[in-house]
Amino acid sequence: MDGLHGDDEAHTFPPFPYFSAPSTPPPLASPLASSSDGQHSPLAAALQQLTPPPWPCTPPDLTLQPAMGDVNWSSLFQTGPVALPEQEEEAVQADQSGENDGEAGGSGSGNKEKAKGSAGRSGKKKASKPRFAFQTRSENDILEDGYRWRKYGQKAVKNSSNPRSYYRCTHPTCNVKKQVQRLAKDTAIVVTTYEGVHNHPCEKLMEALGPILKQLQFLSQF
DNA sequence: CGAGTTTGACCGGCGC
DNA sequence: GCGCCGGTCAAACTCG
């Protein structure tokens, strides 16, 4: 976890790819993704752009958060295992492709068991998910990234006077989590760590692009 | 009243 | 084996 702040673990990222998937984007979960001809319709192309990236799908709204002034994008880095072991990678993908019952159903399953801790379910070794961390300079702890988050915990962490907050994506089938914490050294800097990949389109992006998509759908008829 | 937040307790991993 | 620590749960609470 300390890799978050360790410079030796920091991996410089290419320019913040808000709307493009890292390499080969997974198939979109939304039914809208399948066009009538199944090929490269403008609608399908547009929807491809909505493939959820692991990082925020929308940039911090500087107009709404004037204090965020200078976003230190150069500090964008990847934490944790950059290259996942094959088995773990498979586990992660399986976890994200519909077997999200673990976390998503955990809290509401009526399971009397108490918290099973940070190691996850079934006593297996913790499967490391892709994690992406970046720093922003902001008065707000929560940057507007286009997704809806539900806070499920807050902890005081060692060597930091600021608590760490834990959030989970509110989408029913999404298992993405994020941690938000202010730097002890510079409390103006918020470190946000994303864990996992959204398996659904960005809500606010969909909201914003809705009219455009409708128009594309209309135009694609001709 | 439903959705989201707060907060204390609990659990597993890990270092010693 | 023990204790520390990070992560999660879930009941209680708040808010719109």
C-alpha cells in the first residue's frame, strides 16, 4: 500500500486517457452496444468510446471545483502489480465479468457472518486487481469522475493525520472501489486510488451523450 | 422512505 | 503465536 507514495513504485502514465481504453477494449456490457448490422455503425463506434476505463471517465470539473486549479497530472501513476500473474488476472476478469456477487451481494445477502476482512472471500489469497492512483490538488475530497460512489468505510491510517475513505461504485453489477486520502505532507493534495475496472458505461457520460447517441441512431438509418 | 454516510467492531494478512 | 494494521461490514443515523 505504501507503493502509493513511493516514488520508486510510481509509473508515469501517458496523457490521461479519459475516453480511450488502454488497449483492446472489452465488449460493452450495455445492450445498446449491439447494433442492428453488428458491424461498425456510427452508433457502435460511439459506444465503443464509452468503454469504461479504470480511471475517471470525465475530467474533474474545474468550473465546479475552482479550488482544483492545478491538477497534477504528471503525478498520475499506477500502483500495485503492473503485470498481474496469469491466474490472478483471470480471477480478476472473471470477477469483473459478471461474478460480482462477492462484493455487490455481500452486504445485502443477509449473511450473518461478520466482515471477512481485507483478504476477500473464500480464504484465498488476495487477488490483486489493477489499481490506478493519481493526485489532485483540491479542497474537495471527492473529484467528479462521472461515476456514482457509495462510501462504505473510513479509517485512520498510520503515518497520516488524515483518514482514508473507502468508496464502492453504486452500480449493481460493478465491483470497482476507490480510496481517497489526503497527503499528510500536503493536505491540499488528494490521492485517489481506483481498484478494478467499471463494467458499465459512465453514467454521467451516457447522460451527456444521450441526445447525441439518439441522433447518431437516427442518422445511421440512412 | 429510500439512498447515502458515519462509525465501531470484526477479520485476515503480515511482520516480528 | 501475538499484535498491529488495513479493509470491510452493518446498524444507526442523516438527509433530501
